[in-house]
Amino acid sequence: MSDPRVPHPPLPAGLSQGLAEALDSLGLAWWVKDADGRYLHLSPVGHVLLGATAGGASGKTDAELLPHAVASALRAADQGAMQQPAASLAEHQVDLGGQRRELSAVRVPLAAQADGSRPLLGVWLDTSVLRRREAELRDALQQLETQQRAVESLRGEVEGRAPRESATRLVQRDQFWDQLGREIDLSMREHREFAIVYVTVDAAPEGSPPHDADGRARVLEALGGLLRGNTRAMDAPSRLEGERFAVLLSGVGLATAHARMEGLRRQCATQLVARGGDALRFTVSMGVASFPHTAQTQAGLLQAAEGALQQAQQRGGNHVALASIAFGAAQPKA
């Protein structure tokens, strides 16, 4: 990086000394060429990038400094940029110094000089390191994906003998309804409350790659894992159909159920789901109702949970909504 206190040689009209020093301070490779493609100025980083000695590029063209294929590509881009009224962007993949480089380039035609010539300003950003890191991240995500599947497989082997839904390893729907009926009977006999939660996956949030069929399946698997990890042995998380889930929280009141599901909602919103080198994100909407505070019948309880879920979706998703407490509802014993 050059010392900004050392002034540059006289610069063409339209290019300020301050801009040149700012580009140097940022460690960017920049240059100015004349209409014939000869370097009038080349920054220190530019010299390093081209493998030229300090000041060695002055008055030379790319054809004199670089392999023919590279020089031809750069010259064609320069000529195209000179025909544009404003800045133009381009991407280059070039072999420099025995290394494959990926360059993002900006070219700006400068104002006509006193002698009538019109030089071209260019700035190169070497994105090779960034691209390598992106490739390494994709590889890491693929490894994570493989590990997640292995963990899920092992977890499925050690889970209890209760039949599980194959995709999410959650309680099967029929067993969920059976447990709900038993929980209602227990609540009525012992005057204790419990909660039920309806959960559905929202559309792919901003910043996440789109959820195709395979991606959606991975999201449902991830949600199943989070539901299992956030419920107890006496609870019943289940996939009812498609992207609709339900959770029965045994012996839990409305406020506690809301607090637990709010924690689960936050986990979903920050979860990364590995799929083919991509990191998918997802959010959920939840509706929470309780027995007997919200309703005193199974049909009324499910209707209240459905209404709360619709409220969460109407608020834009990624939300937990509570069903209202019915006036005069039965109260459990303290």
C-alpha cells in the first residue's frame, strides 16, 4: 500500500489527487490508460497484481505485460467501456503469476484532456480470496448436512418404540389425537390445564435461498428436530399434514406455553438448514390455546388454536399468537 503522504505524478483531468490516495489507502488496484491502452498510471497494488516492478508498467500495454489471452480480454473490455457514457462493470477470470484470479472491474471514461485525448480509469477488486472462502463455506455446509443426517439417523434408532412419522421423527397423527383425548379426560378428572399449539412453516424469509421441494423437506426435518428438542417426554409434538404441526404440552398453562413457543420461534428464525451448499432459513407461525381456560371441549380447543394461528399469519408470520380466554371458563385447582 502506498504512503498517502507521497503525491502521485500529475493526474489526468477528471481524476483528483484525493481519489487516487483514497484508492491506494483501500489497497485497491487502479490504473489510467490512454486511448491506445498504454498505462499512464498504475497503483502499487496494480503493479503487484500484474507482476510488474514498481513503475515498470508506465507506457506499456497489457500485451507487453501479460499473456496474449489475458491481454486481449482486458483490451476488449477497455474498448467497450470507452463507448459507454458512464461507468461500466465487468468480471474477469485471468491467470496472473501462475494463479487463477477473479477480478471485479469498474471502468470510467475520464473527461477529454487538453490535447483532446480521453483516458480511461479502471479499478480492479481481486475477489479470488472471497470466492475461495465461499467455496470452503459450501463444503463445510455440505459436511454439516451429512453430519446432521447421521445424527438424525442415530437419534431415530435410540428413540422409544412409539411409532414416529418418518420424515420428522415426530409422534404419528393418530397417536397425537389419542393422547389429546386422554389429556382432556385427565384434565377434567384432576382439574388441571394443558396447552395445544398449532404450528405452520412460513414462506421463505428475506435473505434465504428459495425453498424448493428438497429444501422444504429439509426445513421440515429441521423443525421436527427443534420440536423434539423443545418438548418433554410427556408432551406430544406431531406433524398433522404437509407443513402443519401440532404440539400438546401436558400440564402447562397458557402463559408457560407461550413462553416456551416463543423460545422455539426464535430458534427457528436463527436456524441454518444445510442443503446442497446453501444455508436455508425459515420461520414459523404459532397459535396457542389451553384447556380449560380457552375452551372446555376438544372441538372448541382446536378451533381456538386455529384462530390464534391465523392471527399469527395475518401479522406477517414469524409470530406466536394466543387464543383469547373464554369469559367464565372453568378454573383448575391451584
